[in-house]
Amino acid sequence: MKTDVLPIDNPIRMHAAVQKAVALLDQGAVIALPTETVYGLAADAMNTDAVKSIYAIKGRPATNPLIVHVAGRSMLAGCVPSWPEVAERFLRAFWPGPLTLVLPKAAGISSQITAGLDSVALRWPLHPFMQRVIETLGRPVAAPSANLANQLSPTSAAQVLAQLKGRIPLIVDGGSASVGIESTVLDLCGEYPVVLRPGMIHLESLRAVDPNTTPRQATQGDGPGASAEAACKSPGLHQKHYAPSAPMRVIRWNASESLARFPARFHANAHKTCVLCHEHLPDPACFLRVSVIPSDPEAYARALYAELYACDRLHPELILVESVPDTHPWDGIRDRLYRASSA
Ligand code: TXA
Ligand code: MG
């Protein structure tokens, strides 16, 4: 299959790309579209065969449900029987934007999307192109991140192309994603709001809306020790996720230390090691590549996956990442680093 890449860098191209994307979605095709978090692998949420194709293209296990993207409240109303007052407060505070709300699903949402669960994950994206596609299609769009299962989420069209060339007919190139990591997933089906996946809308901001909001227990659904029940409640939150192909380690070092000694501890050669740092810069001459990422969480998130992709392309023996602060604004980033390094 030939994969077209369409830019949207002026209003005429934007209009043409909306028309093309909507026509393909309407025919049941699966295509890659930009969102503000990461690129999505999109299909018409009301077309069961198209939704099934998403799983086949990604190699995604059927047990991992998809996020349904809406544009506006009337579309939300078609996806859930009703929404509680707490959901209203969250959506007023953060929609459109990088927050996904898990709510009991309406009968019209297929079990293909929800992997058989009674709940559905919903997001109203902020990206203007994605909004126009959903509005023009007039139906919600199901979309996981546009990567092959267990690989890094793409934040640029080139990263999508590298993974999905020949598997989909269209990639819409909206430039670099402005948020850079996947949305915060908040479960509103229980007694309290529970953060299933941390993201750039972090616990402090969520607690300003509902002080009862709690983080997911660290062991739920994560690797060894996870109960089957916990894994079901938080499907797709397995530990081995969001990973580059090279082994990765997150460590703390300080300026006076010779970081060049570290790779040997992990059976790697320093000259075949990539380093991602934000505070303590090692001597670049010792390593295959040293990336300096800005040390504020928003800028860090925006840069992270592009840097990991760039490292991966060099086929390093090891990627060493300087640990990030232990504060809530960094929760989403710490989560992704932890998952990538435990793969
Ligand atoms: O930012 C994002 O969320 C991106 C863009 C494309 O919107 N999408 C994304 O989708 O990251 P995906 O499929 O890679 O991650 C969706 C997450 C998974 O962890 C999945 O398990 C969870 O949402 N999820 C989906 N439906 C759920 C449900 N009913 N209950 C609990 N978790 C659910
Ligand atoms: Mg994903």
C-alpha cells in the first residue's frame, strides 16, 4: 500500500487534508492524524471493521481498549448514557485538551473499542486539525497512538512513517506534537477519580478540580505481582510499554562524577551509549550521543520521544537517562521513563 504524507502548513493544504482524511475515514480506512499529545492511528469509531483494523495494523492485543475522540458535548452525549457532575467539572476545566476521561459506556459504543469493558475512554483533543476532522466526519474517531504495539509513541509524521509506512494510506503531517507525551487517563467509574495513566495534566491540577483524585496504585497492572483483576481495570498499562529498542536506564549522577564509568556497570561501552540529560552535562566526547533536554517539564515532554527516536536510530548498546524531579508536574514523564527502562 502506498502511504501519502500530507502537510497542513497553510489553510489550503489544511482544507484539502481535512477532506481527504474524512473521505478515507468514511470509507473505513485507518489513517494517522496529528493530535496535541502524540500522533493517533484513527478510524471511524462507529465502523466495527475499521476499529478491528486498528488492532491488526498496530499488532495491539485485543485486551487493550482504545480512546474515543469527540468534538463537543453532543458527540460526548452519544458515547455515554449520561455523565456525572464530577465529569462535568473535569471537562469544563480541561477539555478540549490532553485529558482522557473513563466513563460507563453507551450501548452504541462497540465492545471492539472497549475490549469488552463496560466503560469507554473519551477525549476531546485540542489540535485544530483533529477537531475539524471529527466535526466534518460527524462521528467520533477511535485512535490509539500511531506506533506499533510496545514501541515509542510518535510525535512527528516522520516517526509515524518509520513505523507504519506501507500499512496505512495516509499520514497527515501537523509538525511536532505540542504536548509530546500521551494524555492523562482519569477513571471516573468508581467512588473517587483515579489517575490510570499520568500525563501533563498532573495530580495537583486534577486535585484543584476534585481533591479526592488519587493516583493509581503503583503495582496495579504493572509487570510481575500484578493481579489479573488489576490488569483488567487498567488494561494496556502493562509495564513493558513506551519503549525504545535499545535498553535504557534512568540514573542519578552529579557534576563531579565521571559518567563515562557508568555504562560498564550495564555491560555497555561508553562510546556506544547515548545520554539524555537536563541538568548535569557529561563530556560529549566520551559518548555516542549526548542530548540536553530543557529542564522544565513541558519542554522536556515535548522533546523526550524525539530524542529517544534519535538515539534509537544510532543503535546504541545503552541509553542512559538522567533522573527527573520527584514532583507532580514530572509524574507523566517519570512514568514514561520508568516504563521505557523496564522493558
Ligand atoms: O494522548 C493520547 O491519549 C493518545 C492520542 C492519540 O489521543 N492516545 C493514546 O492511546 O495514547 P493509547 O491507545 O496508546 O492509550 C490509551 C490508554 C491505554 O492505556 C488504555 O488501556 C486506556 O487508555 N484505556 C482505554 N479505554 C479504557 C477503559 N475503558 N478503561 C481503562 N483504561 C482505558
Ligand atoms: Mg499507545
